[in-house]
Amino acid sequence: MSGNTLQRIPRGGACSNCRYRRIKCDGALPKCSNCERSSGRFSDCEYSVRDYSEIEYLERQIRELESRIQERETSLATEQTNGSVVLHDPYLQTPTATQMQYVWAPRMVPPALKFGEVPLQLRQNLLSAFIPYANELGFFLDLSEVCNTIMTTPNPSQGTSDAGAVPVTPALIHVIFLLGSHLSTSPQVTILEPGFLSIAQGSVSHILNSPISTMPGPSATSNYPHRKVLGAIQSHVLLAQYYFHTGRKLEGKYSVTIAIALVLGTKMHRIRSKEIVSGRSQMQMTLGRNNHATEVFLSGSEAPQPEFHEQKEETQSINAFWTPNLRIGCATVGNGWLCARSLLALNSRWAAVEGYGSSFPYWKPAMRIDTPWPWVNLTPATRNSSTIQRFLANHQDDAHSTLALYAKACILFEQVFELTNRYERNQSSPSPSPTLSAPDFLSVLNNLTRLVTQLMSQLPSISSIQDTPPSNSISAQASSSGSKKRELLVIHTVTRVAIIQLYTLFENTSRSSSDEQTRTHKLKLEAANESAKMIGLVDGRGVIFIDSIMAILWPKVVHVLVTELYRLRGRGLQDPRLVDYQKSFDLIVQAMSGLASSSPLMSEQLKKVQEIS
């Protein structure tokens, strides 16, 4: 039940859902009674006129997600009878062949292995499965350091950290082992996945309180708590990737929200901000550091920006910021920066395609992002402000790294689908005063089209990546040509699905001539066809993982191709485009089929694609 019901709410204080539905709102927190009883698009309750801080905003989301997860766990517990376990997958109706290996009687489950109990050979096998996909999973710490620590620690059950290295907590190691067991092709290793999942979930929830031993050295000083936070963010990002890949999107959003809360709480979105203030850094205050006051850069008047003593630590903090944020935003259309993807990207992708509110509303003043783009040249004097707002206003910059391009693609992707949602709300609303006027809508539509087209022209081609020979180097394995090509494939697909959506909006709203409509339709088909053909530039043999958002994007490309195939066939002509579009469709189905065995989410979406074909 909703609590803290207000007897009388101020005029205009109703939640956004009640205003849209034109019904009376009781103003209850964290959700009004109407939203409490609703489901689907009207289940998220937001009060736009109330001045919540960013931490309060995230705390509300975390409480809501915890409640929904608890409900799922309770429903599963009621199905246990007579000591047996009745398995229930809330995400898929029919388990795939790979999922069947997770279905066993309790006596067949191997005991969960804690870090100190994992033999060296098994550690090696788990790392060998994890390393080739580390960059694509959003790993932003020093992979070589972490792997070497895991393999050389004689008593790892307490965790460890070499002098000056980011602490390797048991929680981070358990999540790496979880992903290694999930990505492994060895049945002896994959059977350990449920045990690693159980222990990873438990250890990550207490990661900031977990003990970590540090080897003596000049760097094992007060810097340590900051690095511990980086390890916590990394653990939640990796766990979110596991959840999304296995189709557990609710838990994935929960993990990303925790990572974003850590980022906001330590002001990583204000690294290198132009606003300056004297005082202890927010990281110091959050973690109880007692260093002397210094001049640091502040996010507004409320708290100073993190203070860094090493360039590497600052780089990892920038990576840590962009990694969790960018990955959640791409998933309800239908409804830190070191060798990793952006946190903002993770947030932006899944929020867009799943249609829920962003966990990081960066357009609000309190959550303005000043952190520079990843891999730009930073001097001691470099200061930054309004990174995303300046990008959306078409200010030029020198951020052209793969990670920066990926971040920009995800931000535009989220903006495109937010525009789509606003258009659909205007169409269905009986209000004579739409939230977005026609001139404003066209202005935003044209600006986004210009930005997406411009970004597409800046993307390097997949064929420009030269094949590299196999290497025993950890960094070389994580940055192999295959990994780089898959990363570029994801970026190209995100931008092309965004432009497809923009062209669709234009077709639905434009009153232009038939020639202009025909041209727009042709451009949309070209984007879909190009997106599919790029799959052929990537060697998918033996690939177990690709960014989970592709399970959502490829069906959108298929929809465009299949619609055109039906249209052309209906004309009864032997159009040469039929063969071309059919080949593109087959490429997508083939790619999804190859990945479906290791990804329940991909398997679920593949079934939908096959149904419409």
C-alpha cells in the first residue's frame, strides 16, 4: 500500500499519470493509489513539480524495485512443496535447450564455491571465458591487474589488492566467476553457474562492508575507499549485464540503479566541473576520509567533486561514470571510461526500449553532467560543463573514441524514443493543450535527425578493423579484433534503429509531398538493410555473447524488412529488392539463432521474429 497520503495536495501537484488520465490523484508517496493499482505504462508514479533531490529520486526507485523483486521471490517460494523445487521462469514461457541445463533437482546442484575454494585451474577456465568479452560487458578497471590478483592470491577468501591497484573484493571476483561460468562452453563449468549466482548476489549486496586486505606500499593509503567504490560500481555493472543477458530485466535495472546511486553519491558526474569550491571531496565525506581540506571542484553548492591523486584513478572514475549510465536506457521502444561502455549508455538504452523512467535524468539541473567525454585529452587546467546538453545543442568536440561514440549513440537513442513517447501521448490525450506543440515537435525531430545522421557519418566502418593474431596477453584478448568489430556493430545498429524511428515519425506526421514521403521511406529501408548487412562483416563463429540490447534492436530492423517484403510480394511483381531484403532478414535470424542458446532474452526475441516472418 502507498504510505504518507496527503489530505490535500497543491494545485498542479498530481502525478504525471493521473494528469494524463485526467483522474483525481491523492498524492501518496512513493506512489499514489491510482498508480499502485495500475500496471504496465501507468505503474511508475512521478511527481514532476516536487523538488526531489537526485538521491531521493534513486532511493524511491530502489525501494520500488526491491519490492517487486521480493514479490517475485515470494511467489517462487510458495511453489515449493514436500522438499522439492518447482522451477518457474517469469521471463520465458518455454525454456531453451541451454536453459534446460539450469533445471535440476536440489541434490544435483554443486555446492557454491567461495573464492578461496576455487582451484587455480578452475579460476583459469573461468577467466578464459570472461576475458574475451570483458570490454563488451563494461569492464572499466585494470583487467590485467584484477586477473593477476585472482590467479596469484594464495588466500583469496578475504579479497586482496596489490599496492596502488583497485581493490579486488570477493564480490567482484564472484561476479566475474558468475559471468565466466555463464559464458563457458564446458559443461563442467556451466553447471557451477547457479552456485556462483547465489554467492555473487549475497556478496554484492554487502560489497562496501566486505573486508579487503591490502599489501603494504606507498599507495595503500587513504585513496583506498575511493577505489573500493569503483570496485562496487564495477560489480553492479557486471551483474546488471548478466541479468539483462539472461532476460531478467527487472533485476538488471535494479543493479544499474544501485550503480548510478553510487556514482551520484560520490559526484562522479561532476568530475572536472567548472564550478569550484574549497573543502573536502564528496568521496572523502561519503567514505569517512579525514584528509586535510583542499581546493576541489564542486557539483553546485551542496558537495565537492571527488579528489584524485593519480591520473589512472581519475580515468577509471570517468569510465565508471559512463559505463553503468549508458547501458540501461535502450529497452521499451515498443513500449570512469577505461575500455568500457558508459553507465549512462547502459541506463539510456534500456530505459528507452523498456519505456520506464530513466534512473539518471541528466536533463534535470541537479543531475547535470559535467564529466568529460571518455578518452579526450585532459590537461591539469581542463574544466568542463554540461557535457550532454552541449552535445545535443550540436557543439563540436574532439570525443571520437569508440566509447565516446557509443555514449553519444545511446544518448541520441534515448532522446529519439522519448520524442516518440511524447508524440504518442499527444495523439492519445484528449487535452486541447498538448505537451509538445507541432512547431516544437518538428524542430526537435529535425535536430535529432541532423545529430544522428552526423554521428553515423563519424562512425568507423567495421571493415576498417584489421584482424589480429591470437595472443596470450590479457589486454590483447579483451581488445581483440573480434571484440572491436562486435562493439562497432552494436554502435552502428543503435544509430540506425534511431534513424529508422525518426523516419517513421516523419512518415506519420509530415504533410510533405508524396515525393518527400517516398524518399523518407527509401532512407528508412536503406538504414534497415545496412544494419542487417553489417552482421556479415563480423565473424560470429564461436561467439557466446553480444551486447544484450541487440536482442531488442534486431527485431525492430526485422519489422521494417518484413513489412516491405509483404508490400512488394503483394504487388505480384518480381522485384529484385525481394531477394536483397530476404537475405538481410536471413542474416539477422541466423545471428539471433547462433546466440539464442546462451541468451534467454535473445531466444525469446527470436521466437517473436519467427512468428512475424
